Amino acid sequence: MSLLGEFERALVLCAHTDDEFACAGTIVRLVKAGVEVHYLALSKCEESVPAPLPQDVLVGECRACMEVLGVSQDRVAIDDFRVRYFPRDRQEILERLVVIARALRPDLVLLPSSQDRHQDHATVHLEGFRAFKESTILGYELPQNLRSFENSAFIALSEEDLATKIEALSRYASQGFRPYSSEQFIRSLATVRGVQVNAGYAEAFELIRLIAR
């Protein structure tokens, strides 16, 4: 029996558009379970877009990705915080997240792992932990940024779930040069996590807070 259906409302909290590479399969599972899934990326990452692509290319790619995953466009929000400057803006980020916590009241939040060493991801983890005190929190893994990872929670994925994840992430054409965006990497990591829990495929998370009501 899946526990995912016990959640009513989930928030996928990302520092940047494309951070959902870490948990897109779980988004698929949540949508299938009837959970109301919301997505927030705090930065459009315009300064990270390689030339000659338009600076807003990631916004369209993100929305296309969410559409494939089954997240309604009216539940997708993308903010304007400057990429790589989150530590400077942490109070403003916290205030933004507190407003969302009060308005949305998610009972599940997916956010970066506590071991993520990217400065923006680390800020989102710290301020997300502070803002969402009433939510179960799972920390997703982005291996390219991790010193270590305590994978203490797993979401099993079917072949169909993984195929949907790969299709969705392929919408990020501008990021195709990054090693972590390749189908081989995505499938390999899902296979490793699946082996750990005797499943075909899985995504792994750090269990940060579990609330049983």
C-alpha cells in the first residue's frame, strides 16, 4: 500500500528551474495518487543560460516539463531571485516561503538535501525547514552537489513512471549538455536506488521531518 495518497497537498520547492531532475518520478507518483501538487522555483537562472539562447528559455522548458509530469500550470510558480546570490537574499526568501506556507499549507514538501553544497540549494533547505514547520519534509538528491547523502526514504518507480520522468526532463533542451540530464544517468541512478529497496527503480530522499496526523 502506498503512503503517497495519504498526502493532500504537496509542494516541490526548487532553487532553480530544472532542480526537479531529482524528484520528477515522485511528482509523477504523487499526481497519480491524486495529490494536489504545486511547484515553485525561486530563480529563472537567466545568468546561467548559455549563449546564444534567450535568457528566459528555462521558464518555457520548466513549464513544458511540468505539463508532462501532470502538474497544472496554475500550480507552477517561477520567481526572480538572482541565481547564486541566495545567501545574500535569504531573509527575503524566508519571507516568501512563509507566505506560501500560510496560504498553501502543504502536508508534504520536497526540497534540497541538507548535504547539498550549492549555495542556493543550501539556502532553500535552511529557509524551507524554517518556513514549513507543519509539513513532512523530504530532501531530494542532486548528486553533482553532494558531499554525502543519507538516503533514508525511497519512492519506488515503475518503468512507466521512469519513462515519464525521462520524457519530461527532455523538455530541458538547453540543459542537454549537462551530464546529469542524460537518459543514461537518470536511468542508472534510478536503477541503483531501486536495487537498494528491491524495486525496479526508485528515487531516494533524506527524511528531514515526518509528521503523522
